[in-house]
Amino acid sequence: MGVSMDVVTVTRQDGIAVLCVDYPPVNALSVAVRKGLAEAIAEANADPAIRGIVIRAAGKTFIAGADIKELGQGLHLVSPTLREVQQLLENGKPSVAAIHGTALGGGLEVALTCTHRVALADARLGLPEVKLGLLPGAGGTQRLTRLCGPEVALDLCLSGRQVKAAEALELGLIDAIVPDLDRAPAAFLATAAPAPAILLRGDRLADIDQTLFDDARRTWSRKARGRDAPAEIIGAIEAACGLTGEEGLRAERAAFDRLYAGEQHPALVHAFLAERQAAKLPGAPDPSIPVISRAGVIGGGLMGAGIAAVLANAGIAVTIVDIDDAALSAARERIARLYAGSVSRGILSSDDAGAARARIGFATDYAALADIDLAIEAAPEIMDLKRRIFAALDAVAPPHAILATNTSSLDIDAIAAATSRPGQVIGLHFFSPANIMKLVEVIRGRASAPQALATGMKLVQRLGKVGVSVGNYDGFLANRTLQFYTGQAEFLMEQGASPEQIDRVAEAFGMPMGPVAMRDMAGLDVAALVRKVRALSLPPEERLSPLIEKMVEAGRLGQKSGAGFYRYDNGKRLPDPEAQAIIDDAARALGVERRSFDDDEIRDRLFLPIVNEGARALEDGTATRASDIDVAWINGYGFPAHRGGPMYGGMKHGLQRVIALADRLGAELGPRWKAADLLVRMARTGEDWRAAGY
Ligand code: CAA
């Protein structure tokens, strides 16, 4: 007999009540789900004919956590709260969580409240709250510590990583891997040894070495880069070791409430939702998007080899085409080094690396690309060369194949015009190193067909990357806005701020590396080349700072030559009076008035102009949504996600500040720095990005 309770269905199997949560898309613990669970558990507890409870879920996944959208409205506090559901479960009949897909966050916390847990072999489990600026606030830190010990709890709660069923079994997180979820969980429960509620288990917590927490604090004060959640997580797990179950739960709840009330949680939720939004292209989703199974990569340099590896890792057969055997053998070596690095850093098992490598072939003749679905060109940034490559690709590739360029600066329309299929030409702009960086700009040319763009976006997701759809503009979206950030770093140095102060401010803000050190790492000679071209298109009244060129003239090319804006000793970056003297001389020659800066002014000068240029990119259609710009900065340049992204931050701290700075910079530096019309209008009307249509 089946009883339907809205989103939770109950069936009976030989005296076991099987509760199935059915709340698409991910069975999140919304008010409706909690209510359904509470009613069904209470009913099973009260029914003498019921011996135990199975909790499972319909669709593609077990419960994937609290409902993120409801969390933002405080609806997690509406009764029945998750805590109340858990109390019914913990004080009731023996129970088993039957897990498939992903048991995440509050979902895993429900499972941890059951007396037992079983999972399908391909299920994954995790506590990703740290990624949302929270900690597992439904007893996760307490129960996991008691079940698996503090080392495992620290690892899973601080990293937020998902473990596969086999590892979960090894860690003691689940009791068994089962072949199906229809009958096996109930059968398991019928024969399982009775188990006490986890919260009452304390046997693993004797003799905990305090250095475990000291070490975790030391490591995470560096790794957290300004995020609050890691320290609270460590504190909650330490509490689990020293306090009773009830006291531990109270400590965890207090820490959760502090994080929930802070600024980082909403910013991280914004980043989470923005990433999912960015993947959506305008118009209805096209169900007929072709699957890419064979690809060509033109150019086996650093970028091409990285892209080929990313494709091969996703199961795609790849052929790298380069000009001659010498170039190909260099590409082969790069690929070998890349995979050796992935194995040694534990990113890939040696079996997986071997299988992926075997998918990569090499050729000097375009004829090898006769059966591809996609080509990605990663040749040097020379328009004539790219046009020749695209003409050659057009001649051999089947008509359905998409031809993509990885250009970071050239005009997609001019490249597409070299083919007979401009509708099939798009940009797929990876960031270096391609196998690590998550951002890919999916660039639409004037003629790019919606289906080609949708195929590109779907491919990017399949590669485990984050795609942002952008228009065909000089520097596209990410590099276009980056110029204003790095440009300010240079003007600040001219005006008297030191490279160390600028980088210290940016790094304290949460950037992985400050803008000056980033230039040194990328190579100042490379930057000088790009700027030569850029300088040609500047408005006549504007100038670029000459500091990079001055460093190059002095033979200081950045990290690779041992000195740039800093000097490098065994990879360690050190302030360099010689570099400072070059900056001082250049400033004197320009007649720039010099002064000292406080850190707040430097921070505003670096980050607010990004908002202004971002607004221009929205106005001219290069970017679709303000949140896309946030996604690009977080995934392309390591902008701290706990600040939501530059556009989120700009809105939060007031567009007036952005405009006031732009008014000053515009008067000083020229029209590109002036306040964008969109910002001025929004400040007048009080609209936020969404209300303004972005
Ligand atoms: N709440 C509400 N909606 C959610 C959600 C959640 N927890 N998780 C995912 N969604 C939504 C997404 O926004 C998306 O919606 P749209 O289609 O409208 O854009 C949809 O579900 C599908 O999500 P994905 O595109 O990410 O699908 P996927 O198959 O690639 O991944 C997933 C599925 C692994 C569950 C992934 O969505 C994910 O990691 N979700 C976040 C899980 C999480 O962080 N849970 C912890 C929540 S906090 C918590 O639980 C606190 C606590 O202690 C009580």
C-alpha cells in the first residue's frame, strides 16, 4: 500500500517503511521536503507494524543539501526545521539512508542521523558547506567526527570534496555498497546489527592529539585567503572531541549562525548561482546539441597541449596538428610532462592518465582531421596565420564540424570570413594553464549560429570548466576588464605606491597574486607586445604607463629572467631597489606628482574601475549579465569568491563610489576611465543590476 505525502512518498516493504523524497531538481531540503519527511517519519515511528525506515530519493540524486534559495530567505528556520526532522529520526526506529547520485550538505547530515547508510557504487558524498561560506549546521561536524574521527572530519568539512562510495566505505562513512536501491536497503536493515545513534558514540574520541587542530589552524589561516568558515569548522570539530553531543551541537549551531549572518555566505551563494546562470544561453535550450567525440587542436604549444589534454581527459579523441615533426615532438614532450605532473600531484591516477594520453594523436597534415566534430586553433596570435589555418580547416573538416579559435585578442569575424561556414565559427578562449584554470569564454562572432554556441557551452561544461558567453570585443570580457585593474597598478606605481604595497593590498583582499607580481609571472616582454597593438587603438588623449616597457629595456622580463618589478631568488619574490629606481626615473620623466597611498585607496583604485568597464561591457553587449563578469573574474583570475565578484562588490559597496572614482580618473587619464552612462543612470534610479536588465 502506498501513501502519498506531497513530495515524500511512503511504501511498505516487509515491515519497513520506504520514504522517497521527490523534489526536483536535486531533492533539496525545502520546507515542503522537511514537512513531508517529518510526517512520514512520525507516522512510521508510531506504527507498531513498522520495524525500520529507509530514506531514499527519486530522480538523479539523493538529497543534495539545504535548499540554497530558501536558505537566503531564512526559510531553514521554519518548522519543521532540519533539526526537528533529525530528532524524529534519531529517537525513532532503526533507519538506513539509501544513497545514489550525490548526498551533499544537509542531505549527508540526514544520512548521518540514520543508524545506517548504504550507497550505490557510483554515489558520492560530501559536506560542501564551506564553499558556501558555512559549516555543516545540522550536526554534520559532530556526527562525522564521532563516526569517522577528527582527521576525516577536518578533511571533508574543510575541503568540501566529494568522496566516492568506495572511499566512503573505507572511511566508515557508509556501511555497505549495494547493487540496487529497490530492495537491497530494506534487506540490509532487516539483517543489520543494531547501531546506536552516532551522536552518542564517543569511543573514537579518546586521546585526540591537540596538534591536529593546531596544524589545521596554521595550514588554513594561509589557505583560507580571508574566508571565515575554515576556522569555525576547525573549532566545531574540536568541540565534537571535547564536549558532549548536545553541547557540541550547540557550539556548531552558534558557529553556523555567525557564518550565516556574515557577508561571505550571501556572496558565495551569489557566486554559486551566477555560475549556473552563466551556462544558460538566451532562448530555449536546444535538445539536439551534437556530442563532440573527435577533435583537432591546431598548434601543440603550451596552450594547445593543455587544451588537447583537457579534451582527452573528458574522453574525446584528439589529434594535434602542428607544422613539422620537430614541433610535434615538442608537443609530445609537453603532453608527457603535463600528464606526469597530473599524476604526481594526485589529480589523475596513472591508469586514467595513460588512457587519456592514448586518446591524443599527432599529425602534420590537416587530412587527419577529416572526421572531426570540432577543431580548436591555438596558434600564435597572428591574423594572417589564423586565417590560413581556418581556410585549411574549412577545406577538410566535415560540414557539421565547429571551428573554434582560442585567440585572446583577435577579431573572430575576420577569422570566420576565411571559411565558407562562418555560422560554425566561434571562440573558445581558455585561460592558461588550460588544464588548471576553469574559465572558458565562449565567444560569439557576428555570424556564429546559436547551435554552434550552445554546442561550445555544453562542451565546456563537459570538460569540467566554467563557460561564460561573451561578445566579440577587443580582449573579449575578462582581458578587457583586466586591463583596467593592471592599468591602475601601473599608474599607482608612477604616482608613488610600491609594487609590494600594491600586491600586498590585492593579496589581502583575496587575490591569489597581486597585479604587479602577476605581470612578472606572465612575462613583461609578452605584455609589451600586446600593448604595442593596444596602444594603436587608444583614444588620442590617453596614454599607457611606460613602466613595463622600461623594465623590458633594462632586460627585466619578469620571473623568467630572474627580475622584473621584483627580483627573484629561488622563486622567492623580493623587493628590488633597482626596479624602484627605474619606476622613480620614469615618473620623474613624466612629471608625475608623487605621494603616499593608504591601503584603502589602493584597493579602490584596483577594483572599482573593473566595475566601470564591466558596466560598459554590459552596455555594448559584450557581457549579458553583471553576474557573468563575476563568474569570469572568479574563475579566470582567482577573484575571491567570498566577495561575490567585482560587480557584486561594486553594487554592495555603492555605485556612487565607483562613479566618484571614475570622475576623478576620467579627468586625469582620459575618456576610457570616465563613468559609464549605465552606472550614472542606475545611481540615479537606484536600480540594481537585475532591475536595470542585466
Ligand atoms: N538548493 C537549491 N537548488 C539547488 C541546490 C540546492 N542545494 N543545488 C543545486 N540546485 C539547483 C541549481 O541551482 C540548478 O538550478 P537551475 O537548473 O535552476 O539553474 C539545478 O539545481 C541543477 O544544479 P546543477 O546545474 O549544479 O546540476 P549538476 O547535476 O551539475 O549538480 C549538484 C548537482 C552536485 C547537486 C550541484 O548542484 C551542487 O553541488 N549543489 C550544491 C550542493 C550544496 O552545496 N549543498 C549544501 C547546501 S548548504 C547546507 O546543506 C547547509 C546545512 O548544513 C543545512
